[in-house]
Amino acid sequence: MTTVTDVMTRNVRTMTPSDTVAGAAQAMDELNVGVIPVCEGDKLLGMVTDRDLVVRAVAQGLDGNTPLAKVMSAKVHTARETDDLDKVLADMAASQIRRLPVVDGANRLVGIVSIGDIAVKGQDEEDVGQSLAEISSPT
């Protein structure tokens, strides 16, 4: 059985709720990512995506100094390091999520797993393709 820990990315860059929208956009640009976990220490509080920055900040007329707490998604689906990868892939497809933060037994952030990680690091191509189609389908 392949688990999340086999494919996830560790040492993920995080930001705090008081960090700014501009800071998150700059970090996403530097790291070439579209999502950053928002944490207090290693406790996951939420996620901020490039879409959050556009829809919840720019479209609402908020400036770059707006704290992430105002635009982040606080309701976050997570995976555990020991979760079966097939189950996680199915959950990602059902929830139309491309990336999941990975937490340990104490709900501390330990990494992130993306559909790309799963595709590159050994999951069946057909399963990944089907999941990506489900993730990308409008609801």
C-alpha cells in the first residue's frame, strides 16, 4: 500500500494569519506555487490560494496590507501521513481539491500532497487522470 508519506512534499513554506496578502502573493511567485498553508507555529489554521487573493482580496478592493486571516480558507480538508494514497486521491476528486495539507496525529502540519506529487511519484496514470478530470469538472 502506498501512503501519503511516500509522495508528499515536506518542509512547506507557511505564513501566519497576520502576514499580508502582498506577502503571500510574493511568496507564491518566488516559490512558483498557488497555495500556502497559514499556521501559528506548526498548527494549521487555514490555507490561502492564489484564487483567494484574487476573489477575496483584489475583487473586494482590499489592499496588499490586508492580513491573510481576512482572505484565507479556514475550513480545510487534510490528509494524514499514514492515509492510503488511493483513498486520498478519491477524496481529492470527490471534493475537487488539487492539494491537501498533511498533518500528523497531533494535527501539526508536516507537509502537503498535490495531484502532481501523486502523478509523478508513482500512482497509476489512469487513476490520476480520472481523478484530475473529476477535480476539474464544474459542479
